Amino acid sequence: MTYATILVDTKDRVRTITLNRPDRLNAWTAEMHAELKDAMMAAGDDEGVRAIVLTGAGRGFCAGADMQNLQDIGASGTAQARPAKSRAVPRGGSESAEFKPTYAYFPSVPKLIVAAINGPCAGLGLVMSLYADVRFAAESAVFTTAFAQRGLIAEHGVSWLLPRLVGLPNALDLLCTARKFKAPEALQLGLVNRVLPDAELMKHAHDYARLLADTVSPRSVAVMKRQAWEAQFQTLSQATAAANHEMELSFATHDFKEGVAHYLEKRAARFTGN
């Protein structure tokens, strides 16, 4: 499918989705939101895709909401959001109501989502990166929550996400000051998993994604991603009961049999996701 504001490419069972408004530092629009959700859900449903890399075209990841849109909202006093294209939750994804809100659908995609943050990452761009499962940043990446400098608040679940990643005091610092901070501090805070030289970012992200595509069970990844996100709303007892049930289901799968066989036969795995 052809999109107007994003690019989609698949190679070696890795789906790369690129925000594609480089002249605007990939500033967020309702159209981009609708297209990204459609592309993410399609990747989740595609059995030929084992991992997803999300990045931005040009010199930025996403500079946040397009300022023209914010100006229009300020003039009218209300947001005129374009509804996202409707797709069912991909097979194997979380059906939890917690992941139904507008920008919270990433956890329902049963593939690991890797954010490759290649430059400015602000506002809604930061929110999207936090919903990714793994984050790699270029050395030149710069982050800001931005909301307080626009007279806005911690939107779209960032008040839940950010403290879980960096702790409450650090989250309040970043939210209330809206200060800019660079990749090394993001790494120190635990906001990103790794910082790479700019020229190595995409290679590292794709190498990581291919590791997922080639060496581990896609069924295991889907179940463990669902477990990890849903466990944020469960007690230890509930999470353990869910794990016990999933383990029983795993024993009957092809991927379990293949996982044992390829180890004993000392060969590359041939997981099917079944």
C-alpha cells in the first residue's frame, strides 16, 4: 500500500516504517497518525514480518505535532482529529482494553517494535518512541517532552509511561521543565537502550531486528511481549497464573519442538511461529 506521510519497506523479514515529512522534521499530523497505525497493524498481521523498525526520514525522528495543526487548534479551541484507519488487533496481539486508546496501540502489535531515533524527538514523537519496545538513539538525537512550553499537559499516557522508564522524579523534571536533553543523558536515565554513532544507527537497528527474525521464535516473542505489557496491570499472582497457562500452550507448539531440535542437532533454527 502507498502512503502519503510514511514509507514502508520489508527486507529479511524486517519491516521498516519511516515517518516521511523530512522538510518538517517529520512533524506529526492526523494523516500520519492514521497511516502509521494502519501500517503497524498490517505488519502485525503479516506472517512474513518478524520485527519492526520505526525511524524518521532526513535529520529528525519526529519534532512533535505540526505547529500549523496546533495553531488551528488554538484558533478553534478544539482538536479536529482524523480517525485512524480501523484494523482489528493482529493475531497474537494483546486484546487488553489498556491498549485501545488512540496512541496506545503499539503494545497490541505482536512483533517487537524497535525505535531508531535519528534526531530531534519531541512531544508526540517522544510519546511514540516510548510506546516502542526497544529504543536506540543516534549520538545527535535530542529529546524534549515540549508540552509545558506549549501550555499543554502530559498527553496520551506519557504520565504512565515515562515514570516507569526513568522514575517519578526524573519524569517530573522532564515533563515540567520541557528542557532539551541529549542522547547520553537519555541513556543514563534509561530512556533508551543504546546510543550509537549517527552512521551506525540504522545498521544496528536492522541487525538487532534480524537477530529477532532469524534466531528466536516469533510466537515466543509475541507471547512474551503481551505478557510483559499486560503484567503492568497485574499482581504477581495473576502474572504467574498467566505464565503457567502460556507455558502449557507452548509445549504443544511446533516452535517448542523446533527449539529443542535445532539445539540438539546443532543447526540454525527454522521457527514458523506456530
